[in-house]
Amino acid sequence: MLQFIQPNFSFFDSGLITVIMLTVFLKDDRYTIAFGVAAIVLVFVATFYEHEGMSNQQIIMQHLFSAIIILLAVIAVLYVKKLYRAMEGEQLQLNALFEFATEGILLTNKKGEIILVNPAGANLFKYTKEEMIGKKVEDLIPKRFTPNHDKYRDHFHAAPSNRSMGHGRDLYALDKNGVEFPVEISLSHYKLQNESYVIAFVIDITQRKEAEKRMIAQREELERVSNEIRILNSQLENKVKERTLILQEALQELERSQQDLSEALSKEKELSEIKSRFVSMASHEFRTPLSSILSSASLIGKYQKEEEQANRDRHITKIKDSVKHLNDLLEDFLSLGRLEEGRIEATLAPFEMKEFLEDVMEEMKVLLKDGIKIQAECSQFPAINSDKKLVKNILINLISNAIKFSNPNSTVTIGAFVKDQQLHLSVADQGIGISKEDQQHLFTSFFRGRNVENIQGTGLGLHIVKRYVDLLKGEVQLESELEKGTTIRIIIPV
């Protein structure tokens, strides 16, 4: 009102700011905001009063500055009230933590006097809070520990640090009734106005100690029982060892017998399978040439005229071919028999590889038919040291197979070279090929692929080749694809 009566005097700003500042004692922020808004409105209204000796611009600037001051005062009061509420909340939380903590909390000064205790601490020592205030810490310690406790306390205050007490030794406290009970204590410290204070956190560990005692008693009982059981086990183990040795000997004997029986059954099964394959193969392979010989021999007698000589020659050729086929079959069987009996051994001697290949190719040309050609890819190299006869048998078997399973008007290629003290031989054809399923069985005795059942053969050729290569300490490699041909490589150390 003074500002309206005497507008030339500045009672206005300080009065409004004082009123706003006084709202700091009111908890509700709405009072501060309301007074702030009212003060700004009054400042705005005051601009319409006459101000002697001041221009309108000066008046507006003065009242705008007043409004800003009032606004800053409102913000400052709101901020202070917010800080106060935060401090009040923290104080409430701290009080709640202190009052409702399950551990006993004691606050002592440098003299060891208790100046604050929480309800849990008072209940722990069977005192009321009022009774504990002013007591010395030594009043809560059994008499046998009190003589040196002053020194311990002075030493702690001289070099204070947060520490956990009771680890490695037993601590005891004394309640109002003079009853001792085991405790665990943790100490913390702080300074306020150059005065040192200690906070002690005390836990009653009576139940834990009783549980430890029960555990120790149970452990001792368990050790006693274990010792008795150990003695009984030792006696029993001796007896078991004796019986086990007898049983192991019996089991070993049984295992040996079982192994011998299993090996015998396996060999018998293998022999039975070989026998079945041999009988099946022999009945088929021998029947065909024998039937041809019998048929041709019967027909020769019918061609007695001189002009029928061509027919006689044709049947004679059939008989010769059939006899040669039978001879090849018998040679395969004889070779297999000699290999099984171990009567074939490798005899190493030097020989010229290029001349050797030319002789083999010349010998195999008689088997060529249907426009099939044979060619060699052989570089000149020094004489090699190996068994010439075995190498020849290997090549003859491979070339015979290549010719037998080649397509008409195709080429059989023979390759030979020496590398890293090893002779590399290969025979490649452009024939019917071998399926992936059959390739893994190809070197077993009497095995024939499913796509060659209508072509003459014993199923022994590649098996014999593998056995010959093994005698020469070499290896066999196979590459084949159906309807594209087969390549067999032989690697022999020379």
C-alpha cells in the first residue's frame, strides 16, 4: 500500500521479495508460486502509475527488472525448499535404517561412551535405550577382557580405519543380566568438528556358534565311524582282491576263448562267403566256355566237305577262345592259391622299363577288338629295380580289364614315369566305369560290379593286382566314373 500512496519511494520490491522469501517455511510450493505470481501482477500494475522525473522507457525497464528479481527470488525459494525436502527425506531414510536395522548399532565418542544406540542394539544387551546412553563400552565386555580394552580403543582412535573384528578369534559381549554371548563386530569411524566418533555394528552369533559346535561334534562322530568303516573296508578289500584276481583270471581265459571263437567264426563266415561267391562264379564262368566247346565240337563233325572249311575254322576258333578263357580262369585260381599259401615272393632285379612296356603292349594286342586301340605314354628313364614278373602280371591284369570293359573304338592309355624313387604306372580306359558303391569292394576276392554281370570274369583280377602290389610294398589308386571310364594307378618304390 505504501508503494501506491508514495510511488516515488521503493518500498515495493523489497517488500514483495521478503514475502516470497518467508514462504520458505511453508512446505507446499503452491504458496510460493502464488505469492510470486501476485507480486509480478502488482509490479505490472505499478507501471501505470505516474513517476515524476522518469520517462516511460525508464519506468518499464525499472519494473521489468523488478519482475526478474521477483522471479529469481521465487526460483531460489523453490530450489531451497527442494533441497530441504531432499535432506529431510535422506534424514528419514537414515533414521529408518538406524531404527529398524536388525544389527545392533552403537555410536561412541573418543572416551568410549555410548552416545547413540538403535533399538536392536538395546535389545541385544537387554537394556533400554535410555539406560545405554552414557555407558562406557567396557561395561558391555566380560571382565576378563576389560584390562587392555582402553589401550585397544586409544590405538584405534590414533589410527582409525574400517575393520571387521572377530575373524580368527572369538569375541564375547555381556548383557544387563551378566550373561556372556558370542558376537561379531564391525567398526567404522568418522570425524565431526574435530571430534572422533566410532560406529560399532554388533551381531549376536550364538546360534551360529551352536551350529558350529554341533557340526564339529558330527564331524568327530563321522570321523570315528569313517575310521571303523575304513578298517572294515580294508579287510573287505583284501578279500575282494583275492576273489577279483581269481575272477579276472577266469574272465581273461573266457575272453581269450571268446576271441578265439569269434575269430574262428569270422574266418568261417568269410570262407563261407568266399566259397559261395566262388561256387556261383565258377558255375557261371566255367559253364559258358564248356558249353561253347561242347557245341562247337559237336558242330565240327557236321562240316565234312571241303567247301565247309570256313565253318570248321570258326568253330575251332571258338573252341580255342573258350579253352583260353578256361586257362585264364585256372591261372587266376592258381595265382590266388599261391598268394594265399605265401609261395609268391618279390625278387628284385634291374630292367629297362620302356622295352618292358613295348613287350607287354605287343603281347596284349591279340586281345584288341571292336576298334579298341592301345597306346603308351612313357618317358625315357634309367633301369628300375623291381620284380619284373610281378609288374608284368599287374600290367597284364589291368590292361585285360581295360580292354574287356572299354567301349568300341576307344583307346586304352598306359602311362609310366619315375618320381622320388617311385615308379608310377597307370592304365586308363574309356569304358563303362565303376559306381561309387562298388568301388569300395573292388579289390576283394570274387567281387564283380553290378554293371559287369554280363561280361566274363572271375572277380579275382584286381584282388590279385592288389596282393602283387602289396608284395612290392606299393599302393593302388582308383578313379572311375560311370560311362566315362576308369583309371588305375600303381605306385611302387624302385
